[in-house]
Amino acid sequence: MLFTPVFFIGAGSIMTIAMLDKLAEAHGWESLSFALKLALPIAGIVAAALFLDSSAVMRFLR
């Protein structure tokens, strides 16, 4: 299913990190903003790798 609770937790997490990044930028905390900009793509890559590893479609194609 597409809209599972895990989907909403992941989307909320990404939106929270993006909001914290903008907040840190607005208040002049460049180091925190840089760390969040670095962490967001890495978290996305890890989440994609975990999804592909546990996807039933990928197991079927192997």
C-alpha cells in the first residue's frame, strides 16, 4: 500500500528537517544549516536503499 503509517512518518520527518534547516538559516546558525543540508540527502539515500532491499517487487524480480 502506498499510504501506510511509515510513509507519513517518513514524509513528516523530511518536512521537519527541512523546516529546521530554514529556521537555522533564518537565525544565522550556518553550521546547523549545513549539517542538516548534508544529513537530508544521506537520510534519503539510506531510506531508498532500505526500501529497495525490503520491496516485494524487487524480491520478485530477482
